[in-house]
Amino acid sequence: MVGLGLFSSETAIKSVSVSFRIPYFTQWGQSLLVCGSVPSLGSWNVRRGLQLSPVNEGSDLIWRGSIDVSSGFECEYSYYVVDDDKNVLRSEMGKKRKLLLPDSIQDGEIVEFHDLWQTGSDALPFTSAFKDVIFRNTSSLIVERPLGVLQNKLGLDDLVLVHFKICCPNIDEGTSVYVIGSPQKLGQWKTEGGLKLSYAGDSIWQADCVMGKEDFPIKYRYGKYDNAGHFAIEIGSNRELSVETLCNQARYVFLSDGMLREMPWRGSGMAIPMFSVRSEDDIGVGEFLDLKLLVDWAVASGFHLVQLLPINDTSVHKMWWDSYPYSSLSVFALHPLYLRIQALSENIPEEIKQEIVKAKETLDLKDVDYEATMSTKLSIAKKIFSLEKDLILKSSSFQEFFSENEEWLKPYAAFCFLRDFFDTSNHSQWGRFSHFSEEKLEKLVSEDSPHYSIICFHYYIQYHLHVQLSEAAEYARKKGVVLKGDLPIGVDRNSVDTWVYPNLFRMNTSTGAPPDYFDKNGQNWGFPTYNWEEMSKDNYGWWRGRLTQEELEKEGIWDFDRLSRPYIRQEFLQEKFGSSWTIIAALFLNECEKGHYEFKEDCNTEKKIASKLKECTGKSLLFGSEAELRLNLFDLLRNIVLIRDPEDACKFYPRFNLEDTTSFNDLDDHSKNVMRRLYYDYYFHRQENLWRQNALKTLPVLLNSSDMLSCGEDLGLIPSCVHPVMQELGLIGLRIQRMPNESDLEFGIPSQYGYMTVCAPSCHDCSTMRAWWEEDEERRRRFFKTVVGSNKLPPSKCIPEIAYFIIRQHVESPSMWAIFPLQDLLALKNEYTARPATEETINDPTNPKHYWRFRSHVTLEALLKDQELKTAIKDLVRGSGRAYPRDHEETLAASDQRNQSPALTSTKVQPNGGVSQKETIAVL
């Protein structure tokens, strides 16, 4: 047997012990591990990661583990919560951690890394909205000392070298970061003796110092010192490092102290759909380049954000139905509606210029004329394309755009061509092109194709849309304004995506919303549902939550047809349709037994009913409005208690709000009690853990795939796990005052909203603030009494004083963002309220065929000239303590202040966190 003594000290590899330490409270059956980019940490295979061991330290549960590495070792790593089989239950959010071991650390040393769990809120400052726009000044900072380089060397007699590291993304030019604390080397709580940190890049500040035994326990806090001589200490209690928290013989301690604790950043913004914007240059609808003017107005009004609705191409039907912005033709393509024709070329012929002038005059209407605007823009664009297509298509900028986007651009262009050729977006009617294949696609888009010029026209339009939107987005970024978009939850069933990726969708079902504030009957959006099993390939276990026939039979429930088919009695028909009930019954129903009816085969779905109803109305066979008849027939179709699974006839789902149906009310008491219990169990217990597990498993993947600031809509009836999961993942929720989350409140209380929220007085799916105020007198009185706090009779109109009160409530709330629809902001001034309030509503959720066509009656140019309105809004923002982008004059004033020679005001901070004496000393 070979002895280890054969290896001399010269040939042995230098070894340093790296110890990980993180406080985290787990539940029974859970543990922590660290996984990273090197084999000793599993090479990102969590099951091979380093298992940590728990240790109780006072009231904290600390997880520890160590590995031996060579000098100069570096890697990336993250912490994970796992079960006994090492299945991931929870993972950290944000960027991977970086470990860079300084070369100066000698063989045999123990290095301890003290970490804190990274939540979604910790990652927010690194989203593009903050990093690239609001906190963009940080990007100009120069790295003073990179990570992995120590300032000090540790002598043999020294106790420990402590490395301080803090993240501070919100920092002004000329500001420094310090750490002060109880040891003399940290100034003994005096700022002039504090330890100055060096910038290490990525918003990280660091410094190290050697501590002796007499320095422990170390109590400390971080702070910011600006060029005006102000020192701002972080909020919260003192941080602490004691000898007892160190593992045996550790002489190097690297503290990762998370975020510098400041008052939470709060901002405000305005919301308007792209199509609703009006400018002097647009043709019939708001255009991407109008965003530059909108950004100017936002800055002048103190807003850091402009929120839009989806801007994807929705040209499915090639008519006004396509005004619905959530039914996308492609999840990647932009809508040609928002193209500025004048910007397509610098050499537009005079006759085309005159055509553009005439189009602007013709389409300058009160509301959007979707069909006329689309046809006009595309017609003019084709003329310009024919003149300069070779110049553009051969340009380096187009070639770059095409190479970066051809994966979606080619199928999109081919789809648009086939849609127009077959005169339908229903790809099942495209003959041999019904089923997508790469081979067919390449033939369609090849340069040899007789249709190549048509294909290239769609490339050309998307290229210019990209250029124009990019120009507006870059302008907004430089002005410190975030453009907040909206990602549709689904796609149209006749879309590029369902054509190219049919396996990802269940075409026989459609998504929607349960009954809520917007619509007591719920909403059928018509989008195909996602095939999550196919997407994940590991079955998320959603099927486990269904009710089985066997389970129902054990409860004495046997008549499944009665519960899962529309329950229609003669008296229901008479009540809904009056004397016309017999005609309705003859056209749509069969009498299955005396006084009981069922839908005919050709009208047993909402789509079939709508189609047949349209046919009958066209033939004048029915009395009454088509919309009212459709709504009543849909009500009959929904009058069920259980929904039978389309893929397994022995599985069922309880209908949402089943107690509101006459089908339920006609059941015997035993059946009612059983269904109530199963309903409550299904919606509030059975699915709860499944929803939480799936959310923590799938959402981090989606969130980490992009650096966008993500918001989620959490209105209405939601599982109780939603808010905790959103908090953990850093998802910002939505709060609308008239739709409170609290079941015992009629009106939300903005002053009690949580920080991780966006608050707003209204949104695109409900009436504006003015319309809401005026549409219900009794509710208006209740609001005036409970919210305004007045027993007087409220004004019947939403006068500017009322608008000011409501907007001020929201802007002063703790919410991270307060966002106001433009219509609500215009209510601050009488001259902008002449238009009937009901005409300002963007969407009516109860109408599946609503025409989305609202246009602001005020041009952006006029708003920019209205100094009174801009000042009123900006004063509200400033007075609330919210951040606001500085305009040119404010930037110059701040620069002058920074250029003055300041004196540092020293603040002594008491060990308990209190602040005492102040004295003026020389500049550091």
C-alpha cells in the first residue's frame, strides 16, 4: 500500500477550507444545500450539491457546510431548499453568487462566507427597469477594486480579517458608501472614522479590515455620504458579528450583507393604450414615435413610468375585431397599426406625401377607425416599399435585424401571406399548408418563391416597427422613464404560434376568468389553453386535483348527467325570453323530458350558439337584440354544477360559484351539502399545495429568463398561497381601490397597501374614475362618507377636487408604484371633462366583441403646453415623497450643488441605533 508520506510538501496542492453559512428557517422534511458551477458543488446538478447541516444559534437556525479548494479558487453558486430526495422546493432569486478567493489567502486557512437568502425583492434593483433606466447613473461608476482582491494582509498575530460587502444600486454621482460601527476601526459610530468601501461593479461595494479580539462583538451599519456633506445611515437595527458565529479557526470572514437598507423606493406613472394616444403627426391612431412626446409629458409631470397595453400584431380577422389587443397573431410581431408612415423613408415622393396629409385629415376622428387606419397605412407603406425595398433589404441594419429574429420572422411572414391568400387565419383550411413544417416554410420564404416580394414586405414592416419602437424606448431610457408593457396570457387559436407549435396548446378548450368585479358571469377569452404537460414533459400533477367519479359515488352522488349538463326547465325559458320562449326552444333546444330541455347538437357550445344566433337574426326569425339573446342563452349553457373533463369522462371539476346556479338550487339537501363541501375542498384546500409547489417550480424559471420588472394581476378570488408566493418571488401585485382584496371592505384603503404593489384608481378593464363616480349614487354616498370622511351630500360629478383627493390617496400610498390612467389625470382640470365620462372607457369585459377604439381628445402637444396641469401633478408626486425624473433645469441645479465644496456633517450613532450629536469636520 502506498503511503501518503511519499508526497513532499512541495508537491502537495495548496488547500483552503471554504465554509458556507446562511440563516434560514425550514419546515419538517426540508434542508438546504449549496450548488454551483464546479464539481465540488455539483456542477449545477442540485442532487450533487453540497448538503448543509443545521445549527441553532440563539433564535436563528444556521445552515453550514464546507469544501476544500485550491488557492485562487472561483465559482458561481446558489442556495436551494430541498426535500429528503433532494427535489428542489425553493430556489434563490436573482443573479448567481460569485465566489472569488483571493490569491493572498495561504494554505491551511479557513474562509467563511456569511450569506443571506436572496428573495425576489432583492433582485428587483437588477431588473432592466431599475438598472438601465431609474438607477442608470450607477452604470457610469468606475470599478475601484474588483471582487477577489483584498486591501489588507492578515498577520500571524491578528485574529480575523473581515470583508464587508453590500449592494447599493440607488446611488447618485459623487456619493460614497461607508460602514461605521462599534470598533475603533469602524469609527466607534462616528462617520469621520468610518471605513470607506470601494466600488466593485454590479452595484456592489466592498472593503476589508483586520480585527482584533477586543473588537468583538462587532456592531455596524452601512451608510451613504454625498458630495453635499450629508451622511445617510441605513435604517433598521444594527448588524452584528460575534466570535461565536465563526466556525473554528476561521480567520477570514466574507460578509454578504444583502441590500443597503433604505426607505423603499417609490415611483409613479401614467397608463394609456398605444392606440388611444393622439398627436399632431399620427394617422388615425397613436404611433410608436408618439412615445417620445408622451415621455416628455411624463417627465414634466414627475412620472418615472409609462404603461401600455399589448402592442403585438392582432391581425387575425382583418377587421375591427382585431382591435382586441390581447388576442395576438404572434407573440413576437409588433402591430403595423403603430407604424409611422412618414418615417419609412427620407425620400418619399410628393404625391405620396400628399396622400399622407389627406389620410391624417380623414382619420382624425373622435375614436379609432381600426379597419380604415390599417388599410390606409398598409396601402401607403406598400407604395414606399416598392420604391426602396432593395435599399432597405440589403442594408446592414436590416440584415442584423433579420439574423437576430428570423426564427419567428419567417413563420410570421409566411403566415401573413397564407392568411391573405386563403382569406382566413384558420390554418386548418390551408390545404397542404395546414400542418407546419420547416421544409414547407423554407420553400415559401425562399428568394426563388414567386411570393418572395410579399414575404419581404412583412419583413420590411416589422423591421421599421422595431426601429421606431427602439428609438422611442432609448429616448425614454435616457429620460429616466420606464416603458411598462403587458404580456397577453394567451394567443389567438388561429395564430402563428398555434400553427408552428400545435403540441403546446389544447385547441378543444379555452381560457377565461371566473365571475368577478368585471363580470358576474365570468369571461371566455377564447384562447386555447396551454398544454403544460407537453411544455414541461414532467407532468406538473394538475390532474391530481380533479374530482373522480368514484369519489362522488362514495358521497351518494350518482346522476352525473344531471350535474354536468345544462339544467334547463320550461319556467327558466319563460322567465328569460317571455312570450318568445317557444321560438327559442324550437331553434336551439330539444325537449328531453316533460318540461326539461337540452341544447341541440349544432348549438351546444358558446361558439355554436353565437354562430346560429347570428344566422337567425339575419333572417329576422327572432325578436330582441342579438346581444341580449346571446347572453341569456349563454346563461342557460352555464347552468351546471360539475364540468366533465373532456379527456376523461370519469373526472369532473366543480363549476365556479356553483351555488349561484338554479341547477344547484334545485338539488336535494344531501346533494347540496356534499357539493358545497367538495367545492370548498377543491378550491381552497386540495389545490393549494399544488399551486404553491408549481408556482415555486415554474415561475422562477420564467422570471430568471429575463431581467424585466415583473408584475402579476392578483385581483378577485385567488388561492391563499398567491400573495406569499408573489412576495417571495418579487412579483408586484395590483391594487384597485374599488376591488379590495379584503372581503369585509367595499373600498380599498391605499394607505394600508403593501409595498410590493402597484396601486391605481382604475384600469383599462373598468370604468374611469369619473364614470365610476357618476354611475351609482348610493355607492358614491358611501364612498364620500367612509373614505372622504364627510356626511355631506357628495357632488354628482367627479369635480377636480374629488379627482385630486383620490389621486392624492394613491400617490401617498406605500405601494412601490402608483399608476394613473390618463383619463383620470385629465379629471384634475375642468376643461378636459367636457366629454361624457362613459366614452372614456377602454374595455367592457362583459362584451366579448367590444370595439377597443378610445382615443384621447387632447393631443400630446396640447398637454405639453399645459403648464398648470403638469405643475399640479408634479407637486402631488413631489409632496408624496415619491421619486421623480429630473428635467433639464433640475439636473443643472443638482450639478451646481455637487460642485460646491462641502463639509462632512459627522453623525454619531448610538449602539442601539439612535442618533445623537452632530459636529462639522473637514472633508474626508
